[in-house]
Amino acid sequence: ITMEDADALNKYMEIAPLGAMLLVIISHAMGSFIGALGATLLSQVSKWKNSSTFKYQYIIIGIIFTYAGWYNLETLTHPNWFKIDLLFYLPAAYLGHKLVAKKN
């Protein structure tokens, strides 16, 4: 991203309507949810089924999304209330995992 793009995005964030900001939070949570869902489905492939690497993949995905969200908050201008965005990544990843996880 160029500096002009970042500046333009920062200016928009100052005037963005509440609905647009809530949609961003929902889309961030959905990214974590779908990432964990996909990773859980992949972990159930017979080749990787008993691998300890895939046991807690949803937590790793939730942490990666949380870090990326924190970095986004640090680099771009957001309203102060938008920091609640960080609270949704891990629960969304857990829900994505639980939706398709099979009991052994």
C-alpha cells in the first residue's frame, strides 16, 4: 500500500458510518471462522488425522487473525470503540472448529 492509499483510507475511517464499521468487524470474524473451519476439515483427512500438529490449529488461526487485527489497529486510524474487534477472532475460530470437528 502506498502512503497515498493509507492516507485516503485513514480519512475515510474518520467519517465511515457505524454500519460500515460493524460490517468490517463481522467480516474479520468470518475470516477467522472460515479459516478455522477449513483447517479443521483438512485435519480430518486420513493422512493427518492423528497428527498432533492439527490438534489445536483453530487456536493458531485465531491468534494469527488477532495479531493481524492488532497490527491493523496500530497502523490505520480507527475509532476507539473499534478495538472490540480483537475480541471476536478467537471465539469465531473456536466456533468454526466446533462446527465441523468430529468426536474421536
